[in-house]
Amino acid sequence: MDTSLPPGGGRLTGPRTVYTEAHEAFRDTVRRFFEKHVVPYHRQWERDGIVSREVWRQAGEAGILCPMMSEEYGGAGADFGYSAIVIEEIARTNCTGPGFPLHSDIVVPYIEDLATPERKAEWLPKMAAGEIIGAIAMTEPGMGSDLKAMRTTARRDGDHYVINGSKTFISNGQLADLVIVCAKTDPSAGRKGISLICVPGDAPGFRRGRNLEKIGLHAQDTSELFFEDVRVPVGNLLGEENRGFSYLIRNLPQERLVIAVRAAMGIEVMLEKTVQYTKERQAFGQPVIDFQHNRFKLADAKAQAAMFRVFADHCLALHMRGELTVELAAAAKLLGAEMQNRLFDDFLQLHGGYGYMAEYEIGRAWSDARIGRIYGGSSEIMREIIGRTL
């Protein structure tokens, strides 16, 4: 890890005001955790296609998981800034394998907000401890972002739901002990017939397919999931029946902010590393950075990174006050993902042939970043959301 970078960024824009001293103290804890428990092992996890379960338990012990969860259930009762710091440290180290943000900032809020008191008491403390790993299963083969085309069904049978269907591209899919399944409880109602139901990983009839081979995020387990007459108690329903789509829409801005925050830090870190590399690499008898074209490329990147940092921090501050809108979150996700992909391609080019080698960090970061334009709603969907407000 490049410890020359300032604790919370800020080299491009001056001191950041979105974080307090308490936030930065937490950053120190998170950074030490990643240096000790993640960075030394991540390359092996990339080769394995999955991280160890042990790192989840270690993260729970360190208080890194679920910082926003209520203290009643084992969290810190903190604001989203603490989650953002975990996301930033993942981006800083480019250790993309541990799916902590998905677990803490996407799955857990659904359960804490919508589950019954009994289920909260049963699941949440173990999720904070890293003993239960969470996932959410929305996407299906051939469905993409079109939720109304969902074919997975959950039929009421007495005190149980009977779930049938399949999902794909599910992050944390191999490790997950608890999966929030999006299913049609009223297939005739389109999006208005979707419900969210929690399925334990050991439920009879629930089967995991292969760990999908991706072009990036190699240490992140991403799976196909299959449900064949899976029976779960009605008490596993989150919120009200047939209101799942409204719950998804309500929580998606935070998911998109996660992607934007990660992009902002990733751009800053890879810019720093590329500047350093071009100072050291020689071509035609001089450092690569001494060629005006290359220096101008990096100058443009620095200006764009500074601009996006200000916008991302603005969105982060809004969200911490509960004021982030759907369209602004979509804009942050769209701009961050598109800029990250464009700039990472430039940074890789400035590394020459070495940029294409897996042992160089920029090559791995470049391939990892590509999914940012697709997951959490594709860039095209983000443009549609923004376009509707014009």
C-alpha cells in the first residue's frame, strides 16, 4: 500500500471536510486491518477465486463490518461516513475480494429496516460478527436490469413460502449464509408483485452453481443460485408482501453511492501510482513524464479527479444528512464509473507493456473497474433515471 498518500485523500482538493477526527481514527483501524489481514493474502485469493471465511470473522472482531448497524445488535450505530471509509480503504489497496460493503451497506440495511424483531435478533449480531455472510439475489439469466421480467416465484403455502427459480451474477454467492431473494409473490402484477424473502444458505432445495469466472474481481465469489421448492417461513419476508420493488428503489441510492465513493478513491490512488511510475520509467533517454503529451494526460486526469472528488464528497455529505436524491446518486455513480474506466485505461497505457501484466496493480485495477459501468444499474439506466428529471 502507498502510505505516502494522505490519510483521507485531500491532496487534489485540500483538506476534506466530510469526515471528522473520529472518522479518521476509524480509518487508522481499517487501514491496519487491511495491511495485516487482507493485503498479504489477496493475490492468493484472486487465484483461488474466493476469500477466506476467516477474514470475515477477523473483520467482525475488528469492528469493521456493519458500522451503521444499531448497537443493540452489535454494530456501532455510526453514520454512513464510517462505511465510506471502509469502501475507500478497499479502493486504496485495490483489494476487491472481501465483499464487506455489499454485506454491510446493502444487505444488512434491508434486514435491519424490514425484518421481524425475532429475525433481527437471530441474524444481525452474527452478521456484525462475520459469522453470517449476506448476499442479495436480484439478477436472473437474460433479465439484466429489467426487474419486471423476473421469473423467480414465491408461492404462499400455509406458514411458508415455496420459492422456485434461478439467479445469476450474485456477489458473495459461494460464501453467503443468508440470501435476500427477490421473487414474484404476485406474478401477474409485474414490478408491483415483487417481495423480498430471506433464504438461509442451508435451506433444502437451495443450490449454488459454479463460482463464475470473471474478467476482473477475481477474488470476489460471484455465483449462480438455484431454488427448487425451497420452503422458508413466512417470517422470513422482509417488510410487506408485494412491496419489494419500492424497498429496492429506496435503498439503491446508497448502493450507487458506494460505487461512486470507491471510484473517487480508486482514481486518486491510481493517478498517484501512475505519476510515480512515469517519473521512474525511462523512454528514449528521459522519464516518460517528461514527454509533454504524457504530462498533459496526467494533468487532465488530476483536474478531473479533483472535480469528481468534490462532487463525491458533496453526495456523501448529503447522504449522511439523509438528503441524497435518487437522481443525484445516479449521477455520482454514472460519472464515477465512466471516469474511472476512462482514466484507468489512460494510466495503463502510460505503463506500457508492464501495465498489461497481472503483477502490476494498474492492470488488475483496470479489469476490476470495468464492472462499475454495469452493476448497481448500468450507465444506460443511470442516464435514463437522470433523463426523466429533465
